Amino acid sequence: MQSESSNVVLVTGAAGFLASLVARALLEDPQTPNIRLILADISEPKKPAGDSSTAHISTIKADLTNPQEVDALFHTPFGVPDTVYCMHGIMSRGSEDNFDFALKVNVDSVRELLQAARRYGEKIGHPIKFVFTSSCAVYGGPLPEILTPDTIATPEGAYGLGKLTSELFINEFSRRGFVDGRILRLPTIVVRPGPPAAAASSFMSGIIREPLQGIPGTCPIGQNISSPELNLPVWFSSSKAVIRNLILAKHIPSTSFRKHTRVVCAPGFTATIRDEIEALRQVGGEDALKLIKFEDDPPTKRLVESWPQRFDNTYALSLGFVVDEGGMVPIVERFKNDLEAGLV
Ligand SMILES: NC(=O)c1ccc[n+]([C@@H]2O[C@H](COP(=O)([O-])OP(=O)(O)OC[C@H]3O[C@@H](n4cnc5c(N)ncnc54)[C@H](O)[C@@H]3O)[C@@H](O)[C@H]2O)c1
């Protein structure tokens, strides 16, 4: 039997927005001392900004649809990871437009990673923690006004289908003791920094991020600032709360989860696209509003309208997860401050 490793963490999708923030947060996590981080992505991942000692970080360019490249992540010089953050993937609009490719990445490669975690967990003598970033896009069809942990997920898009399929595998692998799964269905995250992403929700960050930098941001919903379509409610979280919750997910005892499922809907809050625009007005002024350009895009509208709009946070909060306080304005303010400080 291989010797037991500890605080070796593998993060996939590590060149992406959220996983790179998770990597940085793990380095600062007092509950994960002396961490050795394996950062993997199909694009070369960068070492987290601000980290001076790099000896304990390994960046690996790997296509996770290739089983050999997946296997190699479990026998680096750092040893077998005790935790895997499975965060790579093809986002919602990208999945809808490339169905077969999306299944290959969002289902087949996740299953391959799970099987590798199972094999190497057996070698080290205990199940590897498997933290998975799922999405509220698993829901579709007629939904109750407030979703609870018992609401059945029936996706209406390739992205939601892929996430739900992977969740089912993680739950069954956890029930069998092959891995120790932790699944967070994440709300839509605002304000996402960087260029627009292949996600149908990308504009929900773009209409804030771009105008605050003096450039136009496109809104694919509605014809102008008075359009009733802007009253669309969305289930949101800040990236700060999501990152905190992803770190907490690693530390919650497996016995705390409901017996039949490792799925938790991460806490969030409901706001409309109009609330976002109003927060932009308060933080960025009238000039910022003029930079929102309206270009109706029916496929995007169809997808985001099918997503759930309000959840009961009780179960997630009882596990110790955290929620944003104060709605959209503090989030937009924080993003503006980060922009001015050159942090995003
Ligand atoms: N951002 C959100 O609002 C949100 C909401 C719900 C769920 N999520 C989930 O959180 C995770 C991270 O999201 P993000 O917004 O940071 O996405 P992102 O697009 O910024 O990052 C995804 C990363 O996956 C990598 N990747 C894609 N195919 C790969 C492959 N074959 N092999 C290796 N790497 C590959 C990409 O190169 C990219 O760096 C995803 O699983 C996403 O589905 C995000």
C-alpha cells in the first residue's frame, strides 16, 4: 500500500476563473496547512498571484478527456491527492452549441477522474474527497416558486444534463465508499472578472464589468433600459461567497450531509437584471448606464429563463455554508474597488 498523503490537493480547470481563485484560497486556508497543490487544465494554469514560494505548487497542462493524462495527475512527486476539486468544464452556451463535445468534457472526463480517484483512494486506504462544482442549470421545466433540497432536477439544456449526470455518479461513488463526494450547485456568479465567457449568464457580469471600465457591455435580454424583460429574477452569489463555500465544502464532515445525496444548493440571493442595472447606477453613475447595449438573443433568453430563481437556503446554512448580505450594491462596489486597485 502506498503511504498516505495529506493536504495534497488536485484542482482541475485551474486556468479558469473560479478554480484559480480556489487555488489561491486553499493556499491561505488555515485548515489545510503545508498544502501541496496540483493545478491542471488544458490551457497552461498560472501559479496563484502573490504566492512567493512555488515549490509546493505543480502546474500541469492536461486534457482531461484523455485517460492517461487523468491518471498521471494522481502520481506526481507530491503523491496521491487526498482532495480533488473537479472544476473543469464547458459552460452553458458552449455546451448548448457543441452537444457531443460538451458530453465528452462535462460527463466522460468527470467519470474518468472519478474512476482514477477511486483507484488511487483504494491505494492510499481511504476515499479521496471529490468536490464538484455543479450548477442550478440542472433545473428546468415548471418549478416551484422556492426550490428546496427535495425539488427534482429536470434540465433543459446540455450543460444541466452534463452536471446532473456527473452528480449521479458522484453520489453513487460516495454511497459505495469509492470517493467522498461534495457537490455544490452554484448560483450565477457576479461580477466575474476578465473577458466574456461561453456561459449564457456571461452578460450578467458583462453589463457591470464593461461599463465600470468605460466600455460597452451587451445585454441580450430586452430592447432598452425600460424593457419589462429586465425584471427577470436570477439566483446570484458573489465569487467571494462561492470561494468561501468551496473551501468549506472540503471541511464539512461526510456524516453531516443528507444520507442519500451529497448535493447542496450553495446559498444565494435573488435579484433581477434591473436590480443589477440599478446597482450599476448607484456605484458607477448615469454615464455607466449609457454603456449597456441591448441586442436581443433568443437562445440566451430561453436558457436563462428556464433557470430557477429562488431557493430555500436553510439546509446549506445548517451545514455551515455562507451567504452574501446586502444584495447587489455591495458586490458591485467591491468589484469597482478591486478594479481601481488593479486586483481584477
Ligand atoms: N461561473 C459561474 O457562474 C458558475 C456557475 C455554476 C457552476 N460553475 C462551474 O464552476 C466551474 C468553474 O467555472 P468557471 O466559471 O471558472 O469556468 P471557466 O470556463 O473559467 O473554467 C473552466 C476551465 O476548464 C478548462 N477545461 C475545459 N475543458 C478541459 C479539458 N478537456 N481538460 C482540462 N481542462 C479543461 C478550461 O480550459 C477552463 O480553464 C465549472 O465546473 C462550472 O461549470 C460556474
